[in-house]
Amino acid sequence: MPKINIPETLIATSDPAMISEGFHFYPDFHFPDWWSVDVSETILDPKPYHSKLTGVNIEARVSIGGEAGLSGPNYGTSMIMNGELDSDTGGSKITLAVKEDNFVAGTLNGIKVYLSLYLYWKQYVSPWYTKELINIDKNISYDLITIFANVARKIGKKIPGLDTILAFIPKGAEKGFWDMRSGITCINKDIKGDELPRGSIQLTPTMEGFVDLVNLAETLAEDGEVALLEPEGAAIDEETKSVVEAEEDAGVKVQTGPVLGIVLPITISISKLKAYDVSGYEVTFDQLNFSDGGVNGTSDNSLSNLDKIGVCLTHRVGFDIRFGWKVKASFAKKKSWQSKWETNLLADFGVDISQLNPEHTNEIKNQAGSETTGSIEVVFLGSSQ
């Protein structure tokens, strides 16, 4: 069989990648799927524009999505792959370029809006020189619950008792428990700073909060809660008010306190590639070689024709505790200075919880040349230690 061209094909849990449509970190431990809703749409997905006369090559793709509710912990992905398949009586070889790969992982707690933008424009100036004019590949996420929390803090001082409640809630925790990364065929690093093999990427969903002890003391003093603790409370109350007055006179606002959080690092790897003919017969490529931007694999089995391609993704989840301390000083002239130290405690002590957890493998397959999610099939292949 002659070499078969594999046109650009979407391999995705959703487009753009979203948490609620993704794979579960743990098959038996997650929010029920019906606790969330989502919608996504590719609003710009034209065929690439090529002009032999001017040497211009333009590709563009824009997708938007939104989700609401509770979901996860999950991870979602969206990748575009293209290449070729060479198969004869001696076996098969597949070569795929991987681009526009985006991963998002963690939990959905509220509302998230996604924007995926890909724009590539290059021009062949001469047979020996290509000028790259634009190369943008961005995947942006907005967590709307963060906006609501910021509004609540702004109006908190106007509502009796609300500012006290908000002072006890660590700042930053409302940003959610998720992470977003790209570049699975690049050289990435894990939570300890060690290099991962190409074809693997680690996301570190983190729920982290900063407890501002100065603001907590000032808020309690202003509302009079500390003064109720006689006799020590009254003395602390007066000292705190003196500190507040001194800050106001000096035009300085000081914040300091601990940073606390938990991390669920998840390592995702492309473990196998598959090719299917029209009858459903499959050829598996499990000896993979990765380069910057691509992957290839071989198999002893042959394929008479190509109908679908599949990508198997294997993941393993860890756990860590984030601890640190933050100091920030803001001055009257709108200038500020801050210092923040934080560490992942288990990683620092060489403890890797992920090695105690099983690996889970899922397959995403799509019609070769399809750039829509309508023909995508997702299969859970099982778990192993």
C-alpha cells in the first residue's frame, strides 16, 4: 500500500479543552457528570490558505467554550495531528505532527469560560528562506467565581459582619483548583523540577490561599470582636488600632501571613497510537519516538486502508502540600513591594505519592481528516499499577 496522507485531525475530549468533558483523575471518585453543563463551538476553522504565487501560508482556528457547575477532578485535552502512514507486508510506520495541543486539569467549581486561538502566517521568501510573520497559539480561561469574590471583598466593608467573614477566607482560594498547559512533545518538568520524557506533560492543579494576619487583626479590631475577650482582648484591640493609625500616617499598608494549599499533580503521557481501517481492524503502535512537535511509531502489523486514528493517553495522579509565607507592602504613591516563599513539602522530602497510585489509560479516536468533535469516540482502556 502506498503512503497515506493523514490530514489535520482533531484529537480532543472537547474543543476547546474543558474540565467537565475530560477524563476522570480517578474512575470511581469524582463529582457526578450531571452536576455540570457545558457548551463549545468552533467559530473559525477555515481550510489553510496557500498561495504559490506569493508564497503565503495562513492557518487560523478559533474555538470558544463555557461550563458551569461542579465537575472533576478531570483533565481535558485538544490536539491537532497530521502526518502519514506507511504500511506494507512487512509492517506499518506512522508519523504525526502534534500542534495546538492544550491540556486543562482540576475541578470545576462555578463557571469557566474558554478561548482557544491559533493563528499561523508564514511566507516563503526564497527556496532557502522562510519568514515567519505570526505564530500565536493561546488557550485562555476565565474563572468567573473569582470576579464574584473580588466584588464581595469590595462591598464587604459596607455590610456589617461580612468583612469579618471574608477576612477568615484565604485570598486566592477562590481562583479554583485547576491548571492549564501546552507542549506535550516538548521537554517538560515535574513538580520536583526533574525533566519528563518527551510525550509527557504534568499539570499541577493547586488550591492555594493567603491568610493576611494583619488584615485579619485589623478587621476584628474595627468590628470590636477582639475587645470582647477581656481583659487581654481590649489591650490587643488598642494595639491593633494604633498599628492601623501608624500605617495610615505613614501611607503604608502591610500584609503578611502564611500561604497554604494542596496540589494534585497529574502526569499525562501519549502511550500508544492506533490506526483503523474501514472494517474496524486496528494496528497499535506502542514503541513511540518523540521529537519537538511530533511523534512516530512502528508496528509489525499491516493495514490495507486508513479510516481512523487513535491516541492513547495514560495518566497518574499524585498529591502534595503547599506551604509558604508572603509579605507585601503598598505605599501611598501606588508603588508596592512583595516577597513570597513557598514550597511543596512532600516533593522537597523526596516523597512521590503518584507511585502508589495506579495508571489509567483512555483512548481518543477520530475519523482521519475530521476537525470536529462529532465523530470522536472516547474509550476507557483500564487501570494498572
